[in-house]
Amino acid sequence: MGESLDRIRCDCNVIHEDTVNKVKALMPDEESLYDLAELFKVFGDTTRIKILWALTESEMCVCDLAFLLNMTQSAISHQLRLLKQSRLVKNRKEGKVVFYSLDDGHIEKIFKQGMIHVKEQG
Amino acid sequence: MGESLDRIRCDCNVIHEDTVNKVKALMPDEESLYDLAELFKVFGDTTRIKILWALTESEMCVCDLAFLLNMTQSAISHQLRLLKQSRLVKNRKEGKVVFYSLDDGHIEKIFKQGMIHVKEQG
DNA sequence: ATTATATATGAATAGTTGTTCAAGTGTTTA
DNA sequence: TAAACACTTGAACAACTATTCATATATAAT
């Protein structure tokens, strides 16, 4: 009694010791897995995925993206800042208009691969 | 004055009409993009990505995963439920032990592709 | 210079989410 | 039958996040 915390260790840990050790050895390092989760977190939002998908076709300015997604410029701009911080998009200025484009060739591949999964779910 | 809401339409929409229309035509449908974002949202958490990565190597029971990730069984169990709802993992029962394994062959491909991006960021 | 346009940004708010805690189910062992 | 074990689950709480609103900046047009 008094043990409110769920236990972490159990008999299985001993029984399956070899498996657990093998898996542990094959796991990428903590930092890589953290970074990978961060990358997918960026993709895990409808607005951002629409922006990124649009940019796979053509560079676009903020207000065109806003019009395309039917959202305010402010909302789009906030998300573009996040995407730029994640180094997924870059921008160039032309007068008062700012054009955004993809900053990474892998994005499209990751999306296509993910879409295969989505489509198979029926 | 009185217009507090950010405008959505602007001159660019007309100037870049062809581009916007082209991009709109090439975008996947709303539902697919939503599902894709949902998929990436599941990947966008360190705990879940560790679980999934571990399961790419071997099926494992709940307490072994808890031990491997140094987390409570409860926390792992909650996440496994979510992963099962997303049809990313399946399970089989052997006595009182429940073994989880991957339910999708694409997961590994998506992870590897994502990892390429992560590693390139330096 | 003044006004309009395109974009950026800080603060606030509402909604979402991951973990913990406590209590539950079902199976096995003593 | 009782206790131990592996796991599940609901509620609560804290942390995070996406959008909105208001305002600011920079460039262009008048």
C-alpha cells in the first residue's frame, strides 16, 4: 500500500531481456528521435500541410496562400514563420510582396509516402 | 475604420490568378489532406515515435516498452490505444501479456525519409 | 506627405493534448 | 479463494498551440 505510482519494471523485462536490449541498441539516439517528432509535429496541422503542399507546386505570396486556403493573412503569416523557423520554407521579397517556397526536397517525398498510407485506409 | 478583420482577398489574387488556379487544381482533396495531417500528428510526439520505432525492430509487450522508454505503463498504454485507433499498431494477447506490433509497412519508410531530413539539418 | 497595400507580430483566448493518479478488468499463481 | 501481475481506462491537471484581434512596419501609389 502507499505505492500510487505505476510500476515500470516487471517480470517481462527479465524474460524478454535479449529482445529489449537488441531493440535498445538499434534505436536512433534520443536527439534524432526528438528532432524527428518535431518535424512531424510541424506536418501535423491542416493549415501547414496545405501551405507546404501548395508550395510543392509553385512559390506563392502570403495573400495568395491566404486566398487559396480561405484564411486570414495573419494566420497564414504566423504559420509561415513557424515553417521558416523549421527551415522548411524560405522567402524572397519583391517590393511589398513576399514569396515563399519550399526549402527542402524531402518534404514532397515524405508527403507522398504518407499519402500512400492515408489512401490505403479507405 | 471599423474593419478589424484581416482581409483575405488582395490584388495579388488577381495578378497571380493563373498560378493560384493551377495550384488549387493540383492540391489533393480536403479530406486526404486532413487525414495526412492526422497521421503526422500521431508521429509528432516523442513517446509515440519511440514506441513505433521500437516496434519496427520487434513486437513488444506494454511493460517492456515502458521499461525501454522509462515511462509508466499507464502512459504507454494510453499512447498504444491512440496508435491502435490510428491503425498503426495491432496487438495479440498471450496470457496476461499483450504484445504490440506494427500494423503498417509504410511507417518505416516514412520515418527513414524523415530521418534523412533531420540528419541533414546538422 | 498621405493613403493604400502586403506582411509581420505580440497578446489573449479557446481548444487540444500528454501524463499522472486512482481505480478497474482479466489472467495466473500460491 | 486470495494475492499478484499485466494491462486498461476515466478524470483531472498542466502545458502547449492555432487563431483572432489590434497594431506595427515597409513599400508603392497618389
